[in-house]
Amino acid sequence: MLRFDNAPKKPTNLSLNSKVLEMARDLGMNISQTVDALLAEEVKRRYWEKWKEENKDAMEAYNERIRREGLPLAKYRKF
């Protein structure tokens, strides 16, 4: 699981749509906090998308094995 909880903050410069920025400020939004949260979600999404693509062959091989041989230890299942 990707976690970014305790990472230190780092100042950066962003170019944002001026009208959106103005409205966000008028709404009392914390721009840094909002961008940080949305960026973290997008990073997680892309990370897992890339991971799935890189591991697609292994997952397909595992699934094929399960279809062919069944689940490991299935005979011990009580449900």
C-alpha cells in the first residue's frame, strides 16, 4: 500500500487557472492541502495502473493455474 502520511512538505511553484484559483480562495479552500490530496490520489492510481500492466502476465498465469488446478488447500475450506 502506498502511504504518504509522514512525508515532509516541500515548497513548489504551480501554474493554475486563475479563475479556478480565485474561486477556490473565495470558497475558503486550502489550495496546498487540496492539490496535495488530489495529487496523492492520482499518483496512487497511476502507480497501481502501471503495476497491473507490469504484472499482467504473472496474474494471468496465476489465474490460469487456479482454473486448471483449483485453489490451493481448497479441500480444507469450510465454506
